Amino acid sequence: MTEKNLLELKDQIDEAKASVAELKGQQTILMQQLKTNYNCKSIEEAETLLAKWKKEVDKMQIQIDEGLKELEEKYNI
């Protein structure tokens, strides 16, 4: 391996380190937002909360569908 190759490799490593640092910073910000906005301390807590919300949305959709059907039948729409 030549000196040029080693320098190129070093540059690639430095770029990768910078990318990792940037991604870790973004992750920290996103985790802070999860904590602040949704009181979730981990991704697992956020996934659990999301699943709960999805169930609630599904229930609401069923209620809306039933209400619409009832209105259609009542008013012959």
C-alpha cells in the first residue's frame, strides 16, 4: 500500500467519523423530542405508544363507519 493510498484511507476514515458524530447528534435531538413531546424515554416506549394510538384510530374509524352507515340507512342516502 502506498502513502497516497494510506492518506486516502485516512481521509475516508475521518469522513466516516464525522458522519457518525453527526448522526449521533441527530439521534440525541430526536430522542429529546420524543421525551419532550411524548414523554417517551426510548424507541420501545414510542413504538408502544404508537401501537396504542393506532388501535384508538382503528376504533374511531369503526365508529365513524358505523355512524355513516346509520345515517345512510336513516336518510336513505
